[in-house]
Amino acid sequence: MISSDVIRGYNDTIILYMLLDDESYGYAISKNIRNLSEEKYIMKETTLYSAFNRLEKNGYIESFYKDETYGKRRTYYKITPSGLAYYRSKCEEWNLTKEVINKFIRESDD
């Protein structure tokens, strides 16, 4: 499992990725992160909802309610155009980060 310290700066990127193709709600996003990472990264609920609040405050996502079965309301999220731009910039940043860090990684003990 990946330490949350290692990946913390990219939680927003991960969440925005989950919203690229369609709107979704917290539990489904959390489950999809877990599945896509093959259970190597599990985002805590508090981390997820803190990120939702931050992303919404910055205008990167919008929240809205939908009625679900048995009359329960569920909060859904969708990415905004500025959220898409932010996602793309974080992807560029990640590629640069990988390039730099890879210079300090040895693949073998040779």
C-alpha cells in the first residue's frame, strides 16, 4: 500500500481524474480509486471530503444533489472547465516530478 504522505499532493488530481468522464458521488469515487489502484491506495473519507471542499472552493468542481432510492439525497460532483485546466497542469507537473525523481532512483544494487 502507498503511504498517504507520498501521494498527498496528488489527491486532487486523482479525484479530478475520476470526474473527467462523468459526474459521481463520494462513495463511488472512493471505491473507484481503490479499484483502479488495485487496492494499493485507499483514500480516507476525511481526505476525500476535505478535497471536495477545497476543489469546490477553488472552482474546480461543482456539487449538486440527486434523489436516490428510498428518497435519500446524494451529493454529486462534476468537474468544471477550470478544474479540467487544473487537472492538465497537475499532470504536466507530475511528469516533471517523475523525470526528476527518476534521476535519483536505482533499479538495482549494481
